[in-house]
Amino acid sequence: MHTYHNALGVAAALRPAQPVTLVRPHAAQRAARFFVEKFPGLSMYAVKANPSPELLKTLWDAGITHYDVASIAEVRLVRETLPQATLCFMHPVKSPEAIAEAYRVHGVRTFSLDTACELEKIVAATEGATDLTLCVRLRVSSAHSKLSLASKFGASVDEAPALLLAARQVADALGVCFHVGSQAMSPQAYAEAMSMVRAAIVQAGVTVDVVDVGGGFPSVYPGMEPTAMAAYFEVIHRAYESLPISYSAELWCEPGRALCAEYASVLARVEKRKGDVLYINDGAYGSLFDAAHIDWRYPVRLIRDDESTTKPMDFSFYGPTCDDLDYMAGPFALPADIAEGDYVEIGMLGAYGSAMRTQFNGFGQGETVIVTDEPMATTFGVIAAQPAKVTRLTK
Ligand SMILES: *Cc1c(COP(=O)(O)O)cnc(C)c1O
């Protein structure tokens, strides 16, 4: 992969006609080091946020040894890329074939579940294995998060005790896990979820070996500037310390977004301007799925040799495909004189950005290069006592 200093360097050298993914390994490395050093337990990377093998290797080199995988394809990919990694299959609804292959071929020993049927399925597919770590997924509120994960999975507090007891009978180690929803804007989300963990454990009266607080750790986007990460870790640590669990129990987390949001941005080109609408060459079927479908906002900047002296104004984007759905409302603030042929860097697309790219309508084949400058924002620049302010690296 080629290395450039920044987006302007890429635009000048390549004049790319396709969107180019700009990756910043140093930013992913910084995020990984932060979790490895500061989270009061084990951090495993939720692979679905960005499964790129280069990123997986970067995280591994920075000390991330455990990977949360959700499909057999993710299991195979991580096993192939990182032969030594520990894989945890944390999707509560799996096919028997996926469980069997994960267990027998790829050495997966940790599985999550949220029903008695899934427990039976795991036992059957592993032929009664006695070396399993089974994590019961609790349903918790997504009220503090920008993206809900509350409806699809999880046993209710009423259902959990029986499931914990049943899992305890067959598990070598028993865990409780949950997910507060993605981009949790307050550490309170974890405190509330932990009180449900407490209720379930007390009710079941079982010994729990693992408490896994899932993902949801936020990154920074326009209009979404969360509390410092250290405050999240502190709330989790405090709640964990007060749980009725054994001294030898382990605390885990599964960050996806927080480990990779800063890893990538996209260099797109303006193909047409109509008033305050820019037709760009990346969109809803490319790396801007969330911008189109859930109105997620990303930071943007004009990439042009001479900086524009005009004031910024608000734009919305159309992507390259032929349908109206390929629309990103924004608003995206860019200099008022932006024109056809200009390049735009769209930042903070490392999580759920390139991972969502499709080939629909013949678009989506741009290349990937490394850049060495800073991401457009970071939650990890200030490793200080909270409440630290988010560092903004651009004006
Ligand atoms: C998606 C997912 C994650 C990662 O969530 P983020 O919000 O990206 O941190 C972690 N665990 C599970 C089970 C998930 O489904």
C-alpha cells in the first residue's frame, strides 16, 4: 500500500476518479493501546465494524489478542489473518454448521446465547464439549445510544436466571454479556446495564466467571461529542467491582467503533454541483451507508491546492448511483465556492464505513492508501483525567 502525507498529497499525486480510502494505522494503534492500557479488563475487537486484514494486523500488533466474531466468514477471516488470536463467537443466533466449524476447525471456545434452544444447539454442535465459555446475552436499554441494539437480541431479566442456571450446567466458564447500543453517549448506559447484570446474577444464584460489557464505546462526530473514554472505564470498573462475583472473575469489553472510527477517511470527488447539493462519487452504497440511512454526520473538508477563502455553507450530498435513496442529508459544511472537480475528505469513516461498501451500480472499487496525518478528530489525543475535552485536530 502506498503512503502519503495527507489527503492533499493523494489528490495531487493520483487525481483519482474513484473514491480513495485513506487509512491511518497510527490512529487505530493509538485507540488499541488506549484500550489495552486503560480498560480495567480484557478488550476484544468487534470485527464487523471493519474487517480489513490490515486493520486486524495493526490491532494485533498493538496488543489486541481477542476478537469478537459474528459469522463463520469472520471466524475464517480472523483465523487466517491472525493464527494466534482468540476468537469469541458473540452472535446469539448461529447456525449449527457455523458453531461446529468454529469449534472443531478454528478453536473457538466462547459462544454467546440468549435462549435455551441456542444453548442446546451449541451443546449438540460441539458434541457435548466440556471446555466452553458460554455468555448469556442480556437485553438492556439502548436509551443512551445513537444506534439501538435493544430489540433483536437478549434475554430479559425475567428469562435470564433460568438460562444462566442451564448454561452453568454445561459451561466450563459462565459469562454474562450485553450491548448498550452503538455510540453510547453517556457512561450511565453501562451503569444501568450493570445493575441488570447484578439482578440476573442474584436471582440465578450462580457463579459467574465473565462479565462482558460489549461494545457501544463512542467516537466523535459533528454534533456528537461524548464524555472522555476514561469516564466510561471508570463507571464500568466501579459497577464491576460491586457485582456479586468471584475474585477470579474477568471483565471483558467488545469495542468496534471506538477502535476503528479514526482509522479511515474517504477522498471523494465532486462530479457536479447544483446549488447547495453536491453530487459526489461515494454514497449510500459505498462508505456512506449510515450518512444516508440514519442521517449520521461526518466531518468534511475541502481538499484543494489553494485554500478557499470563502465562508463555509451547508451542503447535502448525492452519491453516484441512479436512485434517490443515494442521498446524504448532512448538513456538510464546506466552502461556498466548492465546485465540480474539487475533492472532499470525509472523515471518521473507519467504523461501519468501508465495511458497508457494495459494488451496486458498478461503483465502489476505489483503492486504499495510507496517510500519516492525524484523523479529523480523536477521542484518544488527551489521555488525561476526565472530564477531558475531545481534541479537535482541525479548525
Ligand atoms: C456490533 C457489536 C459490537 C461492537 O459495537 P460498537 O458499537 O461498534 O462498539 C460488539 N459486540 C456485539 C455483540 C456487537 O453486535
